[in-house]
Amino acid sequence: MTRSPTVLISGASIAGPTAASWLAAAGWDVTVVERADHLREEGQNVDVRGTGREVLRRMGLEDAVARLHTSETGQAFVDADGHAYAAFPAGTGDRDGAPTAELEILRGQLARVLCEHSAGDAGYVFGDHVTALHDDGAGVDVEFAHGPSRRFDAVVIAEGTRSATRDLVFDDVELHELGLVFAYLTIPRTASDDRRWRVHLAGRGRLVHLRPDAVGTTRAMLSLHTDLRGLGALDRASIVAVLRATFADVGWETPRVLAELDDGSLHVDQVAQVRMPSWHRGRVAVLGDAAWCAGPFGTGTTTALSGAYVLAGELGATPDDVPGAFARYERLLRPATDRAQTFVMGPSSHPHAEWQRRLVRTGARLLAGPVRATVGRFRSVVPEPPVNLIVLPDYSGRKSATELSNSA
């Protein structure tokens, strides 16, 4: 009997475990390595829309994910006194473009659902990472920081925007900095918190966000449009000092958020888009944010799920032609992910001057009122998010890698 083909997936967040599930089902021997020493369950709300939700259906996980819904009911823009001047209800269905999707879940909870779904068929190694990749055309020899070197038929890098593993292979990656900094933290829930995603435009490029979760706390974000670079490289005390100085004069619930900055949940992300001329080189490919990160609210979770499904489907279809499978995966996904990089939150969402802030407020009021009613009557002319245009192939009728190898 011919052995099953082997694949290493680096990264155990959303895309990695999804690809692991599908590849294991296709007969591959799957290993997932994660730098953290445990499954990282922290994180903010993420939404699952369109083709991403269809992937969950095909995995039999849609109901499990829906049970973990954050119960967010919509988005509201609020004044310094907490009064809402524009509100948008949550979407309905897979393809609604509302800020709050019908299916919202905490990133860490989604990661756990996906990992648990694949754990019985894929091997997970936590607390280790790749230090070198040597592709000789017939396979990839992989060196690890702690474990012994191993050889794989394919390697998939499913890490974040600033993936160190990706940079071992690809030297032509462009990180397009968006000038947006997001500080995420979890704070105690209070009686003043409702079930909406509340946003306060503070001016000078600053926004304060509060969002509900399903575990009895509140998810807070401080977001900033700035020319400052390197904030994420500072030590924690310096980051906290910068955030407190930057948001010190902001009203609403901001003092409450600033008081919690010393808590261990703080995470800072200096947002950049990833632009690569190719997502694959030989037997190594990148997946998810490591390949095509579009930025905040660029439907990254949906494209991670969709991309993992397509990559695994193509590898499963031709396990003896890894480079060809990676090329087909890119051809199928690239048009939508390229377009997604034009559908993200930009500097205009973080107004600096007072006239800009007033303009955004007025626009929000109009969109929440008469404009929304008009758009609703002509919904067919409103373009869908690019990720909804991904066509998911049906791989269910194809032979598994094991069946292919046995018949060879």
C-alpha cells in the first residue's frame, strides 16, 4: 500500500484548522504546528458571511457556530453622552452587507470549534515553529525550533499578516501599511452595555468601540488613524502610555476603557495589507491573512474559510501534483481577494478635522434613515462584497488521496 501524502500546516487559528479538516478527510496525513503553547482563544468578534458560511455548512458546523453567536443586534454611532444618532440592525441571511452579520462569533471560539473538528484526524503540535524550509522539488525538509526535522510533501503557511514563516520562502512580499492601529481588550460588562456594536467618533483620527460577547464581558477597541509606525514593536508599558495620552480627552465610555489597559487581554495590531505576486512557490503555499490580508473588516474570516476549503480541495484532487494544485487554488481565489482589498475601512472612517467628523456623522444619519430605505428597494443594483463572489467547487465526488494511491 502506498503511503498517504503528508502536509504541514503552520498556524492554528481559522484557515489552518479548516484546511486540516478537509485535507484529513481527503486522505492526507496532516500535522498542524502552532507557535503558541496553547490554542489562542482570545480575540474580538468576527463575522462569517457568504461563501465562508457555506464552508461551515459543508463541514456540518454551522449550527455549532450559531450556538456561540455573540448576540450582537446591530451597530450604533453614539455621541459623547452615549446617545445614538445612527443605528443599523444586524443583517439577515448570508449575503447581507450590514456592519453586523447574521452570524457573529468570537475569534477564539471559532478557532476552538474548528480545531476540535479536526483534532481527531490531524496531529497538533503547540509551542513550536518552523525555522527553515528546504524544497528539493520532491518534498520539503522542515526544521523546527524545538522538534526534530521532518519531511513533508506539501507545506501550507496559514499565519498572520506579518508571518515569519512566510518570509523564509517568499522575498517579494509587500506590506501596504494602512495607517490604522487597533488596540483590542476585554473589559468587565456593566449595566450600561447593550447588545449593539457602539462606535464613538472622537475626532483627530480616533474611534472608540464597544461590542457585546457571549461570555459575560464586553469587547473594547481603540482605533486610530496615524502616520506613527512601529507602535506594535514597543513594550507593553510604552503602548499603554501612548494610548492613554492619545485618548485622554475623549468622552463617552473611554475613561472606563483606559482604566482597563493594564489588563492582560490587551493586543495591538498595526494594520497592513499583504500583496504578493504569487501565493505559492514549489511545494509551499500561503493561506489566509499571510497571503491576502485586506485589513480590518475586510471579511478576512470568510476568505480564510473559503480559501482553506479550495486549497484542500485542489490538493485532495491531485495529491501527486502539489505545485499544480496550488496554482489552481490561486487562480480560483485571487480575483475575489484582490477586490476585497478595495472594500475595507480606510482613513475616511477615522476623521481628523471637525468638518470631516461632522460629514461622517451626517452620512451615517442619512444611511441609517432615508437612504437605507431607498437602497432596500433597489437592492439588486448594490454590489455584493467580493468574498460572496467566490465560487466554491464541489469536491465531494472526487477520490481521496488514499484511494488514488491504492489504485495507482
